[in-house]
Amino acid sequence: MKTLQFKTNINCGGCIKAVTPTLNQEAGAGNWQVDTANPNKILTVTSDKLTAEQVVQAVQEAGFEIQPA
């Protein structure tokens, strides 16, 4: 398993709820989390299959900003 980390603007429970269907579909439930306590709102994704580009595209399609951490 590789771990990918990104800075995002996913900063609250509502934002997490909005992005959950997309990330669950792409990464699988339980394979991602957002540290909303971190000033950079770090999204961590654990996956063998996903590339950083796929995660970025999925989060952007859900309406959020994202960049590699």
C-alpha cells in the first residue's frame, strides 16, 4: 500500500460529507481521511491502485481544491 497526501480546502464535516461518495468510490471506504485540525487540511489516501492524479481529479470533480502536500 502506498500513502498519498494532499493539501485541500476540505475543512468541515459538511465538506467531508460532500466528498465522501467520490472518495469512497475511488479509494474505498476506510482508505482515506482528512485532518481538518491541520491548517493545510491534509487528505491522506492509502491505495495500491490510485495515482496522485486520479485523487486530484476526483476531489476537484467534487468541487474542492487540492494539491500535493
